[in-house]
Amino acid sequence: MRQALAADGLPVVEFHMRTANLSEPTKELGAAMAAGRIRHDGNPVLAWCIGNVVGHLDASGNVYPRKARPEQKIDAAVALIMALGRAIRGEGSSVDMDTFLADPLFP
């Protein structure tokens, strides 16, 4: 999918799904939720996915998202964690949000 999107001229950024890349943003999301610093628009899929996340702690103190059962999906929550990870590292897009919204990639 990454190659097809890049071939279509869309900006693509790799995010390696490693514990080291997921731990800090997973912890930050948990802290933000506990402190009431994060809200969303009530999207039922995001709420369902976040409700399915179980934080798994490894021997090194890293936390990463897991699901308790295969039928529980966490994709939207993982996408949020990935976005938060990029934001924490200062890897945001150089595109101005107002410019993007005025002329989005997908009409």
C-alpha cells in the first residue's frame, strides 16, 4: 500500500511497529486520557478501538497496545498512537493545515 500511495504522489512516512516506537506515545496517550487532556468527536469506531486496547508492559518497562481477543480491533487507536509518536518526535508535516484543508488531497 505504501508503494502505491507514493506512486500516486502522496506523502508517505514509515512508522516501524516496534515496542521502542510505541512505548512513549502509548504512555503519553494513557496519561492524557487519565488527566482529561484528550477528547475526540465521539466517533464510535475510535471509542470502540480505544476501549479494546490493553497496555502490555514488557520486562524493560515499555508499554505497547494489544487486544485481549482477536475479534477486538484496535486499528484506530494504534493510528492515534502512531500520530502521537510522530508529534512527540517533532515529525509533523511541513504542510500548513489551513492550506491543506483549502485544497485536500482527497476531494
